[in-house]
Amino acid sequence: MMDFSGGAYGGGKAGGAFDPIGFVMRPTVILRAVCWLFAIIVFGCVSSEGWREENGKEYCIINRDANACNYAVGIGVIAFLASMGFIAGEYLFEQMSSVKTRKHYVLGDLAFSALWTFLYFVGFCYLTNAWGKAEDPPNGEGVNNVQASIVFSFFSIFTWAGCAYFAFLRFKAGVDPSFQSTYESDPNAATQYSAYPVGGAGGESDQFQHQPFGGGQQQPHPPRGDFNPAY
């Protein structure tokens, strides 16, 4: 089981060294790769052998229901692209210095994975029901492909549910109190000008309010009109 405690949403501070072996061995990355492989099987089997031509028109061998073939291809292609995107996101996750960006990524991962778990469940039920009513295609062509698409649609329910579970664990872990991003934890960002003197009420700084000589005291001037030989 992957430990998501510490850091921000299961990731350490940005800027750390990249470990390719550790990245490939992450449970989240492995699960995404499995989702990617299953997606290829789901849409590839139907798109290659799920259609036949009759009287110049193509029809879906799954009970002649074009929606069934299109549904399998649609959710498979989107899952294929999304899996690659999330694998890239796993690599970029450690480089995200903003806690808010990580939170948005985790929430997006959770929402999409949960949605595709549901859509694969609907697809499995839909394809199984339609295939059960379908007539056997001539010479049994395409039977294995359709069955493989249905089986891996069923497997995909659990792989995407696993992705949603990992995303939920990340969201639940939240941000460790000791963790702050490099930008947010920079104490000099707000105090870099605090060392400079602040102007006084007269527009001059305090350091210019005293005379530099005589210990800050001024000698009294003689009264006007009187001669003083000392001056």
C-alpha cells in the first residue's frame, strides 16, 4: 500500500531529484499503465472486428446495435488518452510547488476516475446484454474480439476504481503542517524591504533628524544687536 502521509497530497517538496525506477514502481503509475493497456484492448477489439458489411452498409455485430460498438470505442479511446495524461501528471506532480495546484489535480483525478469507473460499469452491462441477444456472426468472425472487449471492460471497472481510491487517499492526506511550497515558505518575500527606514511625519527618515556633530545639541546664538567677541 502506498503511503501518502507527509508533504502535500502525497508528494514531497518540488525540486527534488527524479528517480526513474521509483517512479515506474509507484502503484499509481502501475495502475495507470494497466488502465492504458485495458483501454487499448477494449476499443481495439471492437474497432477491428466489431463491424461487418452487408449490402454496402456496415453494421455492428453486437446485436446490430451501432451504439454498442460506438460506446465501447468511445470510452476506450478516452480512457487511453486519459491514462497517458495521468501518467504524465504523476511525473509533474512532484514538480508542482503550489499546494492549490496539487489539490486541483487530485480532485480532477478523483472525479474523472470515479466517472470512468461508472461508465465502464454501464458499458459492461450494456455490451453483455446486447451481445447476449445478438446472432452468431458468419463463421464466428469477431466473436473472440467482442468477448475480449466485454471482459476487459469488466476488469477496467476495478482498475479505475483503484485509481479513484488512490486519489481519495491523497485528498484525505491533505497538507502536512510542516510542508509549504518554496514560494509560500520564503520569509524574505514580504520582509525584504523592512530593513529600510520608514519616513517620518515630515517626509524625512529618523536618521536625518539629528545633527551629525555636537552630540545632537545646538549652541545658543547671542541676542541680536549685542556684540559678543566670542563670535
